[in-house]
Amino acid sequence: MRTDGMLKDDALKGQTIIVTGGGTGLGRAMGKYFLELGANLVITSRKMEVLEKAAQELEAETGGKVLPVQCDVRDYEQVENVLAKTEERFGQIHCLLNNAAGNFVSPTERLSNRAFDTIIDIVLKGSTNFTLALGKKWIAAEQAGTVLNIVTTYAWTGSGYVVPSACAKAGVLAMTRSLAVEWAKYKIRLNAIAPGPFPTEGAWSRLLPGDLIDKFDPAKLVPVGRVGEHQELANLAAYLMSDFSSYVNGEVVTIDGGEWLMGAGEFSHLEKVPQAMWDMLEAGRGKKS
Ligand code: NAP
């Protein structure tokens, strides 16, 4: 395993990239690597104090330029404000990373309709708001652009207990593939990443509080036997943002150590069969032939 930066130092030089939910977790980790590769970064979410602290730290760590802008992705006017502030500070906008999300782990019948709406609004509407607002700008200015959406593997398998999130991420994936075709003529490229388990406060301690994280240890569900390192995701995100991937369009790249296939394969649970039992089964087959 390698956890150092993968791309050339200037891979994103001069690019201005907006990362929604960029003050924490994976958004912050990807943003940090974009800065290291020469990008200007705009981070946006609801909590301005979190964004300001992250911006200061990221600038100190990388020497890059970071603009924090408060925005609830559910509100189209606030989204347009982020774009205006970004243009004011950096001029042209080149890339968008739709990363902001919310989730409730719960039996679906225990959720109120408002809770359901909240997740759909943050994840799906948030991503469509930013993509539409920026896409309109790019098309009017005849300017190329790149959009990267963070989904999950249950965007296509579905998953119990996170149903609003599954519905919303499936919608984001549909938008990715649809616009990848429709907007390619405008030189706008869209791709998605489906991460498996990567430790963050948002995805882990909040979603699986207390000793639940030990009981349902995510690493045990991953064939390669471990969870992801943030830099592994950042390497993939930077590649998909950069011009090195300009022939990749409408793709969703899974980075999960094989986790979702483990659940999908009908016989994968035979992993638990001990070697001695395989020996017995093989010996039994040998006798018959
Ligand atoms: P996280 O740190 O909780 O990130 C979520 C971010 O979204 C926060 O910065 C939050 O900031 C922002 N946000 C939430 N509601 C918002 C709203 N209404 N408007 C604007 N921003 C909002 O969790 P994470 O694990 O890094 O997740 C990042 C992405 O990876 C998500 O799309 C998630 O679904 C995806 N993912 C993560 C994993 C994993 O194992 N970590 C696995 C699969 C997919 P504020 O609270 O300040 O608004």
C-alpha cells in the first residue's frame, strides 16, 4: 500500500476548485491534495467557524490559497453566492466536487417525512443545485468544466437502514451519467467516486456511536482486510479532476477494497469455511470420480 501523493506536482496548477463539505472529513482531505497540486480551493458548508479554521490550517499546511464561504447546499441562492464569491476572489472556476452529505442510520419507518426530505435535499438537491448553477455559467461563457460527485456503492445496490441516502446517491449517480452525455458537447465532464469505508467523524462516530463501531467493524466487511486511507481517495479524486483523465466521462469509480462485491457474490460468505472443511470436501469429490 502507498499513501503518498500520486500525481505530478503541477497536475492542478491554476485550477480553481470548489469542494462542498470541504471543511471536514474526506472533503477536506481531497481539498488538501488539490492545494498541494497547485489548485486554488473554495470550501463551503453551513458552519463558518469550521470552514475558517480549516482554511487557515490548509493554507499553513500547503502554502495554497483557500476561500471559505458559508452555504447551505439546499438553497440555490446561497449556491449562486458561492460562485459569485469564488469569481470575485479567483476569477474563473474550473472544477466542482459535490461532496457535502448528510445521513441517518435508522429503520426507515422510524424516520419522519421531514428527516427523509432533509437527506434528499442535502445530497441530491445540493448536488443538482451546484451542478446546475455552475453548468449554466460554464455553458454561457463557453468554458470547459469538470464535476466530480461523491456517491456510495449502495447508490446502485440500494441498502436498508440508510434509505434516504441510498435514494439520493442513486439520483446523483443518474445525474452524473446523464449530464456526462448531454453536456460533453460543452466540454463539461462529469464523473463519480463511490468510496467504501474511510474513517471520518461524520461517517463513523456520528453514524455508529459508542461501541457500535467495534460491533460492526467496517474493516471486517472488506476483502482486503482494512479501511481506506484518505490519501488513496485524494489520489483518485485529483486524477479525475485533472486533465490526465480527460477521456474519462460518465464513469463511477469504486474505491472500497472489494467491499460491495463481497456482499453481492452469492458464495462469498464461504470465506468462513475453514481449510480443513475444504480438504474434506475435496477428498469426498476425489472418491466419487
Ligand atoms: P463529513 O465529514 O460529515 O462530511 C459531510 C460534510 O457535508 C460536512 O463538512 C458538512 O458540513 C457538509 N454538509 C452537511 N450538510 C450540509 C448542507 N446542508 N449544506 C452544506 N454542507 C453540508 O463526512 P465524510 O465521511 O467526510 O463524507 C464526505 C462524503 O463522502 C459524503 O458525500 C459521504 O456520503 C461520502 N462517503 C463517505 C464514506 C466514508 O466512509 N467516510 C463512505 C462512502 C461515501 P456542515 O455541517 O458545516 O454543513
